[in-house]
Amino acid sequence: MHGTYEDLKVWRLAMDLVLEVYCTTSSFPKHEIYGLTSQMRRAAVSIPSNIAEGKGRFSRKELLQFLYHARGSLLELQTQITIARKLGFLTPEDGKKLTDLAAEVGRLLNGLVNRFQSIVDPGLQVV
């Protein structure tokens, strides 16, 4: 794969997700600053960070491992978005925006994982 991590659409969209998470969590209750606010921000930052780190590795197998980490962080964030929605910390509009953006990052990330998984271990696919 040529280019830098910044050339990857999934990385750019994951960066948009980070910014949205930071903006929306800024209105969370102050008592959540070390709780859900911090958890969501760290999970969100981890997604593009792992994509970038994987892109900087020297083998496809290492890249794939970091894409798996990014996917795990995304699933963690999606769970936290659901918790924030259920607790009423997110407006319906913000909740939908985060949910939709996270889902799109997930689709792109799964596509990239499947692309490299087919090279590293043919026959295995992520759903």
C-alpha cells in the first residue's frame, strides 16, 4: 500500500470522529470528566492513532494487527456512545451523528482489514 496514513480515507474519517467526540463530550456533566468523557475521548483517539501506527510498520501482518486494535477501539467507542445516549448525555441529534460516523468508520475499517487479511491469511474475513 503506497502513500501515507493521511492518504487513507478511513484515517481521515476517524479523525473527524475524534473531533466530533471531543465536541459532544464537552457538554457532558463535569462529574464525568474522569469517567465516560475521558473513556470516549481515549477510545476515539486510539482509532486513527492505530491506523497511523500500523501504516508505519514494515509488514502487512503488523499493519493488520494495528487495524485490529483500531477496530477494537471503535467497538469500545460505539458501546460508550450507546451508554452516553442511554444516560441522556447526548442529544438525539448528536447521538445519531456519532453513531452514523462511527458506523461509517467501521465499514471502511472492516474493508481495509478484509483486504489485508485476504493477503496475510486467505480465507479468513472480518464481518
